[in-house]
Amino acid sequence: MNNRKEIQKGSIMAARATASCIRTCLGPKAMLKMLMDPMGGIVMTNDGNAILREITVNHPAAKSFIEMARAQDEETGDGTTSTIIIAGDLMAKAEQFLDQNIHPNVINKAFAEALNLIIEKSNTTLSKTIDIENNDEIAQVVKSCINTKMMNNFVDFAVDIAINAIKTIAVNDGNTKDIDIKRYCRIEKVPGGNIEDSKVFKGVVVNKDIVHPKMKRRIENPRVILLDCNLEYKKGESQTALELMNEADFTKVLQHEEAEVKKMCDEIIALKPDLVITEKGISDLAQHYLVKAGITALRRLKKTDNNRLARATGAVICHDTKDLSEENVGTICELFEIKKIGDEYFTYITSSKATVSTILLRGPSKDIINEVERNLHDAIYVVRNLLLNPKIVPGGGAYEMALGSVLRSAHASTKGLVHNIFLAIADSLEVIPKVLIQNSGKHVGGEVLKQTTELRFLHSQETTDNKRSNWTYGVDGVTGKIVDMNVANIWDPLTVRLQALKTAIENCIMLLRIDDIISGTKKKDGGKYKNPYENLNPLRKSSYIPRDRNRRCRSLTFFTKLGKKTSNIKHAFSKEDLDSYSSPLYILNNDNNNTNNTNDEVFYYSSFPAINDCNKCRNFNYDKLDKYIESNKNFKLPPLNLLSLNDKKEKKKNINKNLLYKNQIQTIEEIDLQKIDKEIENELKKKKNFQKNTKFYSCEEENLINKNILVNENKRIQKLDTQIDEILHIIDRNNNEKKIQFPISKFYCPKKKYKPSVNKLIQMYNE
């Protein structure tokens, strides 16, 4: 039980923290937030939804609040800040009842009853209706809504744009109105100029120019054809092959392509259009035929723009030129014109009968244009809400205070716990006027409590007919004083305010019903095979040989042992050769330093493909090897490690090891380097083709191979690849000095990783 309470309190804490982020963004004196997007851009805004969508949160309750703000913005376009603030305060009040061991379902039931009462009173006594045919009344409501935005210096200008844009796209379908802002009201942003240069057009404005310089740039009352197909020869969808035997065949192919393009253009020209617009491409040959017929063309328009053009011109989008008919031609367009704004060309397709609008938004910078767009977005949605539901409620917190008074009156008729919960909801609704007073600057000296108490008293007064006489009194967000909203002309659409309360209360009900949070974690490696190297301890990791230092394959490499499993490999030097050089690799394999072992138990340096179950490399003491190298400075190693090629298909050919091991005490100067180089070069030439086809698996490649396939591959590797070893011969002849850097080839195996002390070996060998 305690765990469930902790989960619920955690959700409440996350909700309150989210609400506190945007508490200062309410009202005309709202503060701004500076946001940094993931790309490093900076945005300054006081729009609640714009702020919350840039916040990264981890708690599910906080994510739920952000989704709530997004839903409110999509539904009504405004009221996101109020929604979050009210919901955060409601969750804080619910915490008090949870501390009293009241079940969340009891709280939720009271919340639902309060919401039903709010909806009932809002649609009857706490709202009034305006005349939507009167633009002045609509403008007054829009002004009061966007006065809280950064665009308050251009209120009249923004209101005119919003009203004209929405009334253009409004379509009456019998008893209902269709106002589709997302599809048919487009804001085209063009940096440069002043905000006052912005305009709204009845029609479509797109950032496109004609495809041919000889086409007309201005056409009055054009006949328009809209297409979503190519006006060029259609290429094969899959691999297409043409067999051309001579030049005549090539000419026939070109003639066929030209004939297809001409046929499409003839089908268009037959309808005598003035303007052709397509979503796809137009070939040069098609442009030639269209210019010859006096037809202007635009290409590669967006699908959304083409749909808007269909509504602006009356044309029907056609999928193939074969299907074109007179019914598909649009004739309601009054003017087609191309104008240059700044450095870019824009196409204007306008008509007084068009039911689509485009707002051309100008501004001195992109940041200002983006903020103006957000403010204009709110204004457009306010107009849409008023046209769909012409009821309005007083702003400045008056509506919330009136609802609080209604809930206080209703609590008298309730019994039990619902009585106290109704009072708590009424207190939560008062948070809107409180925040307005705080943000106006009167947040000290008990001014907030004083003003709130006075407002509560005014709203509690009733007339003889039991109606609220002061239900329009609220807070002036600029001065922080109590004023009559009817006199100050501060009104909000009922749709926005009521939807904000619905969203806030319903979201609180949902969060209070959550008593546990279960997280389904993903694998850290994304479900893919993880290299065992990642799980090694730091000391072993330090012995890892980086890929850029691997001279054989770009993979994990380390030191290992070849034993009986790889007895097919033939050594270019015998056990006696190693004994004479006191090989530490051989000595360390024996606790008693006994050197009488068989050849197949000898350690040596080499490149070796990975084998899954390499039992021969598990017991080798690599730390002991390092210590031995540091302590014993008198041992010698063979100057070159040459292995013979032993393939069943080829006759065994051993390199003449006597060149290296004749008289076991030869010095570097006594070795005929040129002759050795020649022998090595000849041997490598013989190996070249075989080595080229040999695959050495890296650990990354190994991870991608099916396990069963890998087993078969390993058998093949043991049989063939392990019979080949790279001859690493590095000779430095600077200043005519003959020096041989001891070549240390590298093994790699999934079980061990080791980095030999290469520099120490070279240094001691040279000494």
C-alpha cells in the first residue's frame, strides 16, 4: 500500500513540477522562456505548448502533461498554459485527500461530478452569445486573446488577417460548418520586410517559378489542368534491357520515347488549357511542345499544395493524361501571376470564389517570423472556435471564479467526502486569477490573497432572482486590479475555456487511477550480439590491440597458442631452432622450464582466424610473459618468422630456412637481406591468389553469421586458412644501416586478448 502511495505522490510531484515551469507564462505580462532545440537553435516564446514540446522529461506523468498540452493546442489552438496550471493545482489538492487515506476512486468520482456541473452551468448561465456576422464583435474577442502574446503591438493587423483567412475557408454543409485549417489555410513565411507587409490572399501562393523562360508569367481567367503524373518518358519500374544491334536501333528507341511524350502533350493541348501544374517532372521535350502551344507549366508541387489548388481553381487532379476531359479543367481561377519577393519567385493563383486562403507572412528575421506565426496560429483558431460555437465567457479569471462560486454553492447539497472535494476544486480554479495577479507584479505584501478574497466575495453575491450579479468580474492582467470584464471587453471563447477544464480534470482522473509504474526496458545493445570484449575487466581491456594497429585484419587480435588442433601447420623452424634462441614462449609453457616438448606444442607469433571454442589459449599466462621479457634481457628471438605454404592441391614448398638458421649464432649484418627479400617475394607471389580468396573473420563479421554456418566456416578455416601465415618482413635501411625490426604477427581468438610488448622485443633484439 505504501508503495502505491509513493507512485501516486511521484505522479503528483511530476505534474506540479511541469506546471511550475510555465506558471509565469500566463497573462499579458507573461515572462518569456529561452529554449534551445536539439540542433542548437534558440527560441524565445511564452506559448505553453511551444515550451513544453521542447522539454525532455523522464517521468510518465510529466510526459502525460506534455501530451495534454499538445492535445489542447490541436483541439482549440489556445489555452495550453491555463490547462497545465489548473491540472497541476488539482493534483496538489488531490494529494491532501490521499494523505487522509481517501481512495482515489472516491476523489475521481467527485471530480467527474464537478466536471458535469461545470459543463452544465457553462452552457447556460455563465456564457453569452455573439453575432458571428459582426466582424467587430469577433475582433474584440480575438484581441483580448492575443493581447497576452508577443504580437500585442500588431493586434488590429493580426485580427484582420485571421478573420479574413478563416471566413474564406469556412464552408457551410447544411447545419454544420467545415473549417479545415490544416489543409486549406496555409502560412507562407518569407523573411524580409516588416510585419505590416504581411497579406492574406483568397487562393494559393507557392514558392515556384515557370519551367521555361518563354512561358507566360501573368494570365487572367486561366483554364487550369492539375496532374500528379510525369510529363516525360516513363522508365521501366525494374531492370529493363534493350538490345541495340546498330545505330538504327538506337534511333528507333529515341523516336519511340519522343512519340510517347508528344502523345501526352497532344492529349493536354486538345483541351486548350492556359496553365498545367503537375506534382512530378516535365521533360525538356514536353516543355518544347507546351511552349509551342502557348501553355504555361509548373512542376514538382507538393501533394498538399496540389489539393489546395484543386479547391482554388475548381480543377480535378488527374492521374493520367489519357483520362483528361473537359470536366477536369478548372475555370474559377481569376488570376495567375508570378512575382519576385526578395531573391525568390512566388506563384499567385487567386480567385474571389476560392475557398482556400494563404497568408504571406513577412518579418525582419526568421525568429520573429516564427513567433508571429505562433501568435497568428492562436488568433486563427480563436476565430474558428467562434464560428463553430459563438458563445463567449469573461476572461481575466472571471469565468474560473464564477465556476468556483457555483461549486461552493453546490457543495451544500452534497454529503460526505464529496463536500470537501468540491471546495478543493473551487480553490484550484482560483489559481488562474492568482497567477494573473502575481505575473502583473503585485506578488508582495499579501496583495494576491487580498485581491482573491475580494473577487470571491463579489462572485458570491446573488440577486433576488438567484442569478450572479458580478459573474463578469476578474483581474486585469496588466494592472493586477479587479475590473468588470464586460466593461474592459476581455472575453474568451467558451470552447477554449471549457475544453481546458475538461482536459485538465480528465487527465487528473486518469493519473490518480495509476497505482504502479512498470517499465519495459530494452536491451542495452539493442538486441544485437554484444562483443565479449566489452565485458572484460580494465586490465585485460588495456591489452586489447586496436584495429588501426592490426596489420592483418581490421578486428580484435591477440596472442594465442597453436597446438594439436592445428598440427597441419608446418613450422619454418624446428624445436631445436627455438631452443637455441631461448624462446620465452616455449619456456613459459613449462613450469619446470623443460624444453623437451613436441613441435605441435610450441608457441609462436602468427595471424590466425577466430575459432569459437579455442581450448588451447585458455591457460597461457600472459602476465608471466611480460615479466619474463622485462627480467631476462639476454634471450634472443628468430629474426624472421617464415611459414611454408602447405595446401593439398599444391606440392609442399619450404622456404630455405638455412638462410636464417645456418650457424645459429649469425648476427643481423651476416644475413643476406637481398636474397631473403627475393625468396620472400617469390613465395608471396605463389600465395597471392590463394590468400586473396581466403577470408579472415573479424569479431564483428562473426556476430552477423548464423551459428550453424559459423561452425562449418570454422572447420573450413582450420583446414585451409590456418595453413597460411602472413610473412611480415619490415626492413629499415635508413642511412645504409641494415636493421630488421622483429615482425610480431598477431593471433585473435574470442577467448583471450593480449598486446605483446613489441617495442621491448625490438629494443632487446637490436641490442
